[in-house]
Amino acid sequence: LQNAPREVRELAQTFNRMLSRLADAWEQQRQVVSNISHELRTPLTIVLGYLQSLLRRSANLSDYQREALTTATTEAEQATRLLQDLLDLARADSGYMHFHRESVVLMDLVTEVAAMAEQFSDRAIQVSTSETLIAPETLKVSADRHALKRGLVNLIDNAVKYSAADQPVVLSLQFTETQAMIQVGDRGVGISLADQSRIFDRFYRVDEARSRATGGHGLGLAIAKTLIEGMEGSITVRSRLGEGSTFTITLPREVTI
Ligand code: ADP
């Protein structure tokens, strides 16, 4: 660039200055979000603690009092989750996301998460494997168990939220020579092609009212994507409006020698 005409050099300098100002602004914004989330978390945890203990201990509540306490608790729980999600994303943006990677047998992890999801969602969560997967215990990835579970839970959570209660949610394991895939399939409302490109954006929700009713903040997919991409993986979606959706987590397969 040193030998370039003066105009080009000046343009490059201006561009660099703009970039660095943009980076500063982004970093400031990240810190504000992170600080606010931290500051709100402690009082909110205290409020939630008191609400839960009131609900547990008070035997003689009127209907109104019980309803008010229950609603306040649900809202406080949702706000706590939102703060945690914001903190996690701010941490990811800062580049300080630490993964404790280990060898994970996908079949074990998926079975465990499916059992847990059945408990909390009260829905049938099926697990299936590709017919050609003869020895499921050999399908391994190098991943942070906690992060992978979190990503998967977010996908299952959505599959449950956006499909009817009598429809199955299916987790299935697929693989190629170099990659391992976990698919989460539902026969729910589906997502239009236009929305498919936006649902991984932060705070994007196709149907605000429905999402709000189901306790969503529009961060679940953004977090799943950040976590999985942080482990050199990817998340993709295939969907048709009114028919259902399949989300696929793909991770490099651990080579066993
Ligand atoms: P939310 O907390 O709103 O569910 P997400 O980031 O998890 O946020 O998802 C973003 C949006 O993508 C949702 O609001 C919903 O409109 C859409 N979506 C995600 N998963 C599904 C699914 N399995 N079926 C239909 N729509 C989905």
C-alpha cells in the first residue's frame, strides 16, 4: 500500500479509522450489556428466592394471591434466563469462551438429553440412529459436553414449543466419514424460507406473540449457534411452513485410531 497513490492510501487510512471506531463502539456496547446483566442478576435472584419461598410456605393463600405469586415467579424466572443468555453471548463476543473439550459418545449424550427433555416437557422425545450406524458407541466428537447439551436442549425446547403436544420430537444421529450429525426434527408449525435466514439472529422471533407466550426471548438459536460454531461445528435448518422443521448440528467426527 505504501507505493499506492496518495488518494488510495488516504482512503485506506479512513477505512481503518472507521473500522477501529466501529470495533470500539461494539466493545462498549458489549460491556454495557454485560455490566447491566451482572447488576440485575443479584437483585433478581433475591426477588426470585423470596417469591419461591413465599409460594412454598404459605398454605392459606387466596386464589388471587397464589396466582399473583405464580405469575411473578414465572416472569422472574424468565428474566433470570434472559440475563444469563445475555451474559453468555457477551462472553462469547469478547472471545473469552472456554470450552472444556473431551471425547463425547454422541449416543450417550443424546439419550441422556432426550430422557431429561421428556421429563421437563412431558412430551415423547424419540431417539433414532441411521441404519448404517452399526456400533453407535464409536460415533464420537471432541466437544464441551455442557455446551453441546445446552445447544441441543435449545433445539429440543423449540421443537416442543412450536409443535402440537401429540406430535413426536425425534432426535436422530447421522454420520459421514468425517462428520457427526445430531438432528432434531418436529412436525410443527414450520418456518418460511425468508425466516429461516433470520432465526439465528439475536432477538429475532417469527411470531412475537407466540414466542412471548411460550417464554422465548429470541436468543435460544443465537446461543446454540454460537456454542456449536465455537467448537468448529455448524447448525443448519430445513423446514416447510405447516409441515415441520429439522435442525442439524454437525461436528467434526473424532478420529479413532
Ligand atoms: P425463541 O426463544 O423465540 O424460541 P429462538 O432463538 O430459539 O427464540 O428461535 C427464534 C425463532 O425461530 C422463534 O421465535 C421461532 O419463531 C422460530 N423457531 C425456532 N425453532 C423453531 C421450530 N422448531 N419450529 C418453528 N419455528 C421455530
